[in-house]
Amino acid sequence: MFRKHSAFPYVLWSAVFIIIPLLLVAGYSVTTKDSQTGEVLLSLENYQKFFDPLYIKVLWRSVRLAGQATIICLALGYPMAMILANMPVKKQRTAALLFILPMWMNFLLRTYAWMSILGKNGIVNRVLEFLHLPQGHFLYNEGAVLLGMVYNFLPFMVLPIYTVLTKIDVSLIEAAEDLGANAATVLRYIIVPLSVPGIISGITMVFMPAVSTFVISALLGGGQFMLVGNLVEQQFLLVNNWHFGSAISMILMVLILISMAVLNRYDTSSEKEVNMI
Amino acid sequence: MNSKIIHGVNVVKEFDGVRVVDGIDFWVKQEEFLTILGPSGCGKTTTLRMIGGFETPTSGEILFDGKSITDLPPYQRPINTVFQRYALFPHMDIYENIAFGLRIKKLPESEVRDRVSNMLKLVELDGFEKRSVRSLSGGQQQRIAIARALVNEPKVLLLDEPLGALDLKLRKEMQYELKSMQQELGITFIYVTHDQEEALTMSDKIIIMNDGRIQQIGSPIDIYNEPENAFVADFIGESNILDGIMHEDYLVSFAGGTFKCVDSGFSRNENIEVVIRPEDIVFTKPEDGMITGIVDTIKFKGVHYEMIVMQGETEWMIHSTDMVQEGTEVGLHFDPDEIHIMKKVKKNV
């Protein structure tokens, strides 16, 4: 009985802040407002509208950029997590802290900082000028958006992998070496398979915010690289079409849910095993 | 062919300036069952890890068949290890666990299959190929760990307290199984334990370590009957250890009396320590005893009673199947060959 009651604040919280807003979004997405009469009508028109090549292109660009960012984060983050996990314990804490430190700064501020680094009169161009090298346009292109994503979301890849790596029993690595495995074999057959749960949560935690971001693309892409997030923002704040905006959000949500379900399929088998150690 | 398959020469290991292994020399012959015995923190596991290649000696050498392997990484040594907590790979099934070493050697699949199934038969777990590690009990995991090491046909098998996590009954069973496996396969075993009974039961040769130094090397019988110092006497079985003086060959005095003994070769009036095993002492009438005392406490131990007899301030432990009431005055008797004389060593605190 007591347990049931003590869950009440959480139930209330999720009802007010998660379930009701979700239902509202779902409700908006399947209705339209007649522009003349102001009547609200049930319709799937918003969803239909999204399947215009124009919007599909935006969705594809979002998925592609988020996917690229995730792959780069994994490629950079895994070795970083390994280096972190192999440090002596004392240094490990400091290094992990240094790693998290930028995350304490405002996200927007960090992205603005990149604008001043990459901008026309930014640090990069100044350095190039000083070295008498030709200056370039680094801002407002796809590369800048990708850089912003990788920079902002890299810690979300490193931390879960680092956590899993530190939990791997050293004697498993020693056992593999004992059985004749050199460092590369140990990495391939022991360390990587055992860190799959960390990789999965890293991918989820990078891909999800990357696919729905609108700040990074707005600031570093200069509005030329519209992503799904920007589309939603635009519908709500500029066009004032909450119905279409909600439909896009719902589509994005379903997309994320599907990708999570696919990832979890890889996860379930190995996670149980690793927890056992 | 060198009969010393593993030979440690003046091996030292320091961790952050602390000497964990302090210059030890030892060897093990082919097909021998060697046990390194000692209390926790004595350096026995570190010694084993240096043989396995998981630690590099600070100084000294480890020879395999006369050739130095001191700087070889673990994967280049013809040695396999059974780890304390088994260290089975949780993401592989039993078959893949055992096949791991063979797969690395790139053996053909048919040979891998044969050898794995032979090993499973040896450890009496055939039919477990597709089981997951976590579905096995501690004893079964233990057997798989042994199979995974033995399948590679190592020249030397290292075992780091492999039975420590098992219950008493299973432990005894596994002791016999390990011993018979070792004899059957003719592999050299180097076994680390803190359990003196385990060491006495299984080994051909025991190395007793304390504070990073070897206290005694010998057969189980030698070590039990002729402990070289008070530490060994105390660590192997129960014993009464007393300070004494060796007057001349075959004459020693301790506990307020002077007695005949069978030891010689000490200097005149040398300070020594005397060990008498509690089961070697028999009760007599007070007037017939070499020593008299009063029975202080009695504990029932199953096969025998453990009694403490107070001779003034001196405690004597006696194991006997006869019970004597508390408070009774008794005489104690022991034969000259049951008095073991040991050189006095400086105690390391």
C-alpha cells in the first residue's frame, strides 16, 4: 500500500508534464482549423501534407546529418572513453570532470562560441591570415552544423561507454590474454562486445537530440540548412500552424521510437550478461 | 631437457616502493603439483601473476625450461591460468568460452569441436555446450574455467585460489578431482591457496610464504613434521610454540623442565623455539607427567576434544579423544621425537 502511495507524486508529475502535453500534441496533429469559420475539424491532412518531397527532403537531411554526427561521435568517443577508463583512478576523476565541465555551460552559449570561432572574422580565419594562407568560409554550411552536433553531443557518447568500460572485470581481459589473445584480439572479442550496452545508449543519446535539434542548424547553418527541428519551430512560432507542427513532431517521435526499438534489440542480449559480472 | 620447468631466480616485486615479493628463489619440476601457501598479503598471488605474465618482476628472472620468460607477455607463454573468480566470458556460451584459445590458434573447426567436447567430458559437463555462463553454479563455472585452460594443453597450469568461492563439501570433491586430473594429464600445476589443509592434501611440494619471503619449501609431510620456524608451525595445523634453550645436542629445556630430544647441530645454549603438536601430547596422572597443569577449557571438535591446559601462565593445547573435566589437575607427556626444535627468527611485524 505504502509503495503505491509513494509513487503518487511521480504519477502526477508525468500526467501533468508528459502525458497531457503528449495527448495535446497528438490531438493538434489530427485536427485542422478552418481559416474562415474557425471550426476545428478532425483530419489527417497534416500528415498528408508532410509527405511532400520538400518536407521529406528536410527529414532525410536531419536523419542523415544526425546519423553522420552519431558515427563521428562514436569514432571519436570510443577511443576517448578507452583512454579515460585506462587512466589511473585519481587522474580518471579529474579527466572525467574536465570532460563534463563544458556541459555545465549554456548550450546556446557554446554554440554561439563556435560562431565566433568559425565566422568571417573569427579565430580560424585570423590564424590563417596570420600564416598568410587563404581564408575560407567555415560558417553557414553543412560541415559547421555537423561540427556543432559532434561538439555538443560528444560527451553523451563518451560517458556511457566510459561507464561500461570501467565496469568490465579486468580478469576477463587477463583471461583472454592468458588464452593467447594479443591486444587487438582482446579489444575485438572481449572489450567491444562487452561494451555494447554503452555504445547503444551512447548512440541513442547522441542521435535523438541531433535529429531534433534546431538551435545548431539555425545558428551554425544560418537558416540555409533547415532540419526537422527548424520545421517544427517555424510552424509553431512563425507560421502559427500548431496543427502541422504537431504532426511533424509526432512523425519525428515515431521515427525516434522505431530507431530506439531497433537498437534495443541489439542491447537486450548483451546487457543482461554484462550486469551479471 | 631441464626438469625445472619453472624456475624463479631472486624474484622481487615492488608496488609503489612496497616490497610485496622480497627476493624469492623457487622451482617446480615437470608434472609436479606445487602449492604456494600463505596468509593473505604474503605475496603468493603476486608470485603466481608474475609466472603468468600479468606482472613484471621489479628484479630477478623467471625461467621456463631454462629460458627466461620474464619479459614475455601472457599470450606468448605456454602457461594457462584458472582465475580466482573463474573469469568466464559472459557474452559467450560455454562452447565458445572453451574454444576461445583454440580459435586464436586458428585450428580447424573439426579439431576445435573434438577438443572442446573431450574437455567437457573430462570435467563431466558434456551437453553444456550451448548453456550461458550465468546459468551455471559456482562449481560448474569452476570446471568450465579449468576446461578452458586445459584445452590449450599448457605445460604449466596456474590456479589462483580456484576453490575459494565454493562450499566446503564441493571444495573437498574438487580437490580430489583436480589432483586426479593433474596426475592423469601429467601437467605441472602451480596452485595458490591460503588453506593449509588444501595444500597438505593435494601437493607434491609446498612453498610457504609470509611477508614476501619463502619460509619453507618441502613436501607436505616434511612441512608438517619438521617446520623450520614458528610461523610455519603456527600456520600449518595447530601447535604449541614455546621459547627454549638448546643446552647441547639432544638436550633442550623449556616450560620449566629439561628434556631429551632428537635434534642436534645447534650452538651451545642457543635460544630456540619448540613446537609440539597438540595431538602428540598425552594425559597422564599428575605425578607421572613431564609437566603438570590444570584443564582450563574444553571444546568439542567432532573427532576429538580440544583442551587448554594451564601450566602457570603457559597455555598448552591438547587434542585428545578422551575428555578430562575442567579444573582437573593432569600430567602431560610427550616423546623426545615429538619435540621439534626451530631456529629463532626475527619476527616481521
